[in-house]
Amino acid sequence: MTATVDVVTPPCASVPEVYLDERLHTPPSRTELSAADWESLTLKRASAHRQCAGCPLLVTCLYRAVVEVDVSGFAACTTEDDRAAIRRQLGIEIQQSSATPYGAARVGGGPVSHEAVMAARHAFPKDTCHQLAERLDCSTSTVKRHLRRAREQKLNPTSAPGATRAIPSVDAVLDCFDQLESSRFA
């Protein structure tokens, strides 16, 4: 007896060239393109929407792209602006992971943790951000980012890591998606 596994390859993986066009990510206005270019973009967008809408992973992809991970580009029949509009409507905010790299990679000891920056600030309260950065062997912007995060958490405790937040249902995300102008293509 032979067991077969039915693997679903989403269209974005099987024909990525359709989804990699920057103009799908952030669509230009009609006046920025010639008639021929606008027609080409309209056909490409319709093709991407049609393939995406027919994908069995659409609902999961849309939910994850709106609620769990702030992906870039065209995903689940939506642009970045579409997903931002859905998030605003649902009142959700994607929290970036503290492990998310910002800027160029550090040479040396790896990323500086939030706790290390806060401990240095506590130990040396009169140090400037530049002095703390030298102590921690990181950039001044890294220190500022962690201090800003601490201030924001103090002002808005619900945004603190580990704080509970209302997670929208799949139906709520789909209802918001249905209200988008771009969902009419799907």
C-alpha cells in the first residue's frame, strides 16, 4: 500500500513572478502610468487576485498577514495598505519582535537585549544615550529605541509584551476584507 500526501502549493510560490511586481505592493495612481502600462497593471492585478482568491490557503494567509505578522508586499489578495486598513478597523497592532533586526547587523556580541539596556540605564542613570551605547557596545539608536519602548510600555501597559489583547476572529477579519475595494477583484 502506498500513501500519498496531497501538498498544496500556493500560487504565490508556484508563480512568484506575478506577485513580485512592486506595483502590486504599492499601486501607482492612474495618472502616473500610460494607458498601455495601466492596462498591463490591471491585467496583472486581476491575475494575481484570481489566483490568490482560488487558493485553498487564502483565509489562513489573510488572517496571519493581518493579525500575526506584518508581511510586506501583496498577500492574500491585499496590499500593505489594505491590511493596515483592516488592522485599524479591528483596532489591532502588530508588535514587532524584540529580535527583529533594525538597520545593519552589529559586529561582535550580537543583539543587545531590552533588559540589558534597562539595567545599564538603572546602573548609570546620568549617562547619555551615547555613553550607554558605548558601555553596551551598540549604537545610540539601539539605546534610544529600547528607552522609547520602556516609555511607551509605561504609558500604555496593554502594549507591553505578555499583555493580553483582543484577538479578532477569522470572521471579523473576513468581514473587514469584504469591505475593501480590492476584495471586489477576488
